[in-house]
Amino acid sequence: PSKAMIATGGALSYVRHSEDMGLDSGDSVVDIGALRHRVQAIEARLERSITELLQSQNVRLIRGRGTLKGAHEIVAETDHGLIEISADIIVLATGSRPRIPEWAVPDGNRVLTTRDAYPPPQIPEQLVVIGSGVTGVEFVHMFKSFGSEVTLIVSRQQVLPSKDPEVAAALEADFLSRGVRLLKGARAEHIDRNDDGVVVHCDDGRQAKGSHALLAVGSIPNSDGLGLDSVGIELRDGYVVIDHNCRSSVAHIYAAGDLSGKLPLSSVGAMQGRKIAEHALGMHERPHRHLDYDKAASAIFTEPEIADVGLAEVDAFAEGRKIRVTKVPFAVSARALIDGDPRGFVKIISDPATGVVLGGSIVGRHAAELISVIALAVTAGLTVTDIVESLFAHPSLAEALAEAAD
């Protein structure tokens, strides 16, 4: 849902900058009813497509809440009563839910969780976003595109604290240019609310006032109520502890997705499912490739988009590892100039001795698509020469990849 809403925000932003493309721009506003219908229609279509695919493979679908009754038994609580199921292999994939700090009480009206904002009952006039990780910055971008005045509370000294500082700086600069207020080094500790809005109090005495507050302070795994302790499944901070085959401490019970405590990415969960199927069917007895979480590509759907994969520059320096860093701005890309959006850059990390691509990051339009080339290079052990000598279409943003690798 959030990505569908972000796409709508991106369309609004594009319309507002249409004068840069030589067009007369008109006023565009969000129709909250139409937006809600769009999100629901996308959800329904995806659910229908996946359901039909599973049914075509004779997969039995049971709608209900499952609990482990024993090592090989599950009880599903459904609208039609309890259903008991026996299984040789069990896969746990119950996901996660938004973390709610003790000092906050979401009401679905003024104080929102991320789930309440898909979309909210109304577009906030003044939104205070608490949390500057991936989810937080995506909501900042989205609601700013919708016309909200946005304040972002950043508990550390940069947004996206786990990302490359240069990448974070580029996003911060864009936020500031769009009028986003950043409260750096401030940790929210209390929210006052009334009929007119909210006041978020920070530990350093600063306050952020708004019509609404949005909590984006992480997630917690849905591991409670599953009966995991009854069969001896090991947990760590609520996550199921798994090995490289995604097996839990009980050999025939696997875990995937957010519940596994690995990267909380849909692509990772899907690949874990594939690897679980292979292992459960005995296919790992022949040569195979283990899932390498360090080589998973990730994307942040802000404006500009951000994507990265593999070894990060800051991590390499922390390890004292020698690397080669090459970088090219999109400002020299013909396609970026044609599209009227030359923001951002491509950065590639490689081994200075062998030229093997170790990682990379992209800030700019379509970064989530472009990172696939670097992700493939990282996974396949390709070199910068392999990228440089690839003949990309012209004019295209992908040409910047070859220039950055050179």
C-alpha cells in the first residue's frame, strides 16, 4: 500500500515540475477517496492473482489463525471452527507489526501507526514523523508530495543512520529544499493531543507541533501466540533463530520473512521461501548457492530514490579494507537532463586488485531499477570491466553505471 501511495505522490511531484519540461502546469490535488480506492484495488488484484496461482497448484488455503499444537500438528482457528492439520514440514511466515513505544497511544485519528496511514482518514495539514529510518523517510516524502507540512524527528545526527552518510546527506538536502523541518539529535518521549492536533515533546526540550503524528519507530515480530515455546523453537528478541537453510532449532520447522530476523525485505522473504522449498525437497544435496543476505539489494522510495547493494563504503573503512570507490553524478547524464531530474549519483565499490564489484549505491530517479545491474555484478562476481564494456542503450540512465565503473 505505501508504495502505491508513494507512486501517487511521485505523479503529483512530476505534475508540479511539468513547467521544467516545457508544459503548462495545472493544479493537482489528492482525492483521498480515489486514492483509497486505488490502494484497495491494487491489494485486491495482487491477492486474487496469488490466490489463483496457489489454487492452480492444488494448494489448500485456510483462512484463520494458526497455532502449533505439537511438533507436527497445527490448529487453525477459523470462522467455521477449529481445523487440525498434520505436517511433515512447517514454515512460519507471520511477518511483523509496527512497534509502539510505551509513551505513545495511537488512536487512528491524530496519532497514527504506519498501518493507519494506508491512507489515513484525511491528509494531514501538518505531520510530525517520529523515526528517520527507511519507513519514516518514505512517509516524509509521500506526505510532503501530498501537500502536508512535515517535521521529521531524527534521533541521531543524520537520517537513515544505517546508510552511507553521503546518501543520507543527499536525501537531507532534498528534504530541506522542499521545506521539511528536521529536528536532529532529538528523541521523542511524549505526545500531547487535543481536538486541534498534537505536540510531540523531545528529550532535549524541543517540541514539534502538528495536526497529526506518525510513528515509524521499527517493527516487532509476530511470534507471540504461535505456540513456539511448546515445541522448543529458539527465539532471540522475539525472532525465530534460523540457520543458513532457514531452519529453526526444530529441524523440520522453518521460518521466513520478517519473523526470521533477517533483512525485512519482500525480496528476501520470497527467496527464503524458494530456498526452504529446495532444502525440504532434498535439492540441496547437489551443488547449490546459499542465500547471502549481504548481497541483497534494497531500495528506499523517496524522491530521489535510493538503492544500495553489497559492501558499503563506510563499512569497508571500518574494517580497514582496501577498496576502490568510483562515483559519477547524474548531472552529466544526457537522459537525466532530458528527464529534467539530474539529482543524485552512482557510486560503485570494487576491489582495487581484481576489479571485482563489491557493492554500490545509487541516488536518483529509477535507482531501484538501476541497482539491479550492480546487484547482479555483486552476486555473479563480475568486474568493473564487465560493466564498462557492456553496451547500454543511449540515452539512458544506465549509461551512468558504465561511467561510474570506469
